[in-house]
Amino acid sequence: MATNPGVPDQDEATLRLAREAVAAGDPTGWFEPLYDAASRGEAVVPWARGGPHPMLLDWAEDWELERGGSPDGAGRSAMVPGVGPGWDSELLASYGYATTGFDVSPTAVRAVREAHPKSAVDYRVADLFELPAEWIGAFDLVAEVMTVQSMPRGQVRARATAAVRSLVAPGGTLLVIGVNLPTGTPLDQGPPWCLTPAEIEAFAADDVALRRIVESEDHVRYRAEFVRAE
């Protein structure tokens, strides 16, 4: 996270909010305070990249190489959990997917709607751990971009993984995108609490199978692709 002049150290602000929430037993409780502080210029959302995640763009490029042409979302649905600034959901919508994006933070959802006023994306306030029943097994493409890794290890990690997986429709694809765990990093150090290889592979359950894992050229980022049986 780069520091902007006149803005408190974003690293420290983010770490403080995350640690306070985790200590209080509310591992997702730091998102709304973070977005609220960012709306006042007191913090910077660390995943506000100004564009789609590079590994999601890489997925689109691989689609072109393997199948010819851009990803075809016509007649298909997509979901982006933890939608944040909305660039990833906007990219999927640009390919024709009927896209839904949600965030637990009302401030985040309000900001993304204001940032994309003409968007075709259906932006919602929702909790990953209390998903609407109509979303279960409903989406042809689910793009989980650095959402599970924003939560600490423990029971919440397994619950988050299962919740993301539950969104995938029969025959659908799940993309899990994140940062590789640096060698020697303590597992309790975060945010982010980067997924171990076993935690990435844990998305493969309940008839969802791992297809492949693709790494960035510098091996810092990964994209794991899963498919649910039809």
C-alpha cells in the first residue's frame, strides 16, 4: 500500500482496524470501518487498484488463446463476492455476463454504485455467511478475488470457503484469485492472511473439482480455476 501525502499511514490504519475486529471476534467487522474511513480521506482501501485484478485480466486473455474471441457471457450469470470498488464485476459485465456483486459494507456498495452510475451490475449489500437462498448454486461464473484471504484462519476460513463454493451452479466455474503465501510468513500474520496451497485446494469439494492453478510470471499471484459437475 502506497502512502499518500497528508493521509495517515494506510498500512497502519488497515492493520489496526483488522486487528481490532479480529480481537473482538468479528473477523469481517473491519470492512465497514475501513470503507468509512476511506470515504473521509483517512485511509485507503488496499485493494482499490483502479482496474480489474491482473489475474482476472489474464483469465480473459487465456480464454481468447484457448477458445478464440473474448469470454462470452451471453445468457450466463456471474457473481463477485466482496465486490469492493467494482472493477472486477464491471469487467465480467462487459463480457455479457448478468453480473451480481455484493459486499458486507454498505459504504462500499454505496461508493461502487456512485463510481459506476450506468453499470449493468446488480450491486447488493450482503453477508457471505448469510447468503440469500436464491443465490445458492445459481451462478455460471464466480470470481472470488482476495476475499477469503482477507479473513483470518480458523473456523471462519472454512465457512468462507464453503460459502463461496456454494454460489457455483452445476457446470459452473469458480475462479479463486489471491496472493501466494510468502515463504516463512507466520500463518497468523495479516491482513492479508494468504491461503496456503491446501487452503486453495480446499475449494474443491461437494462436486467442485480443481482444474488448474495459474501463477503470475513473478509467482506472487495465483488464479485457481475450479468447475462444478453438471
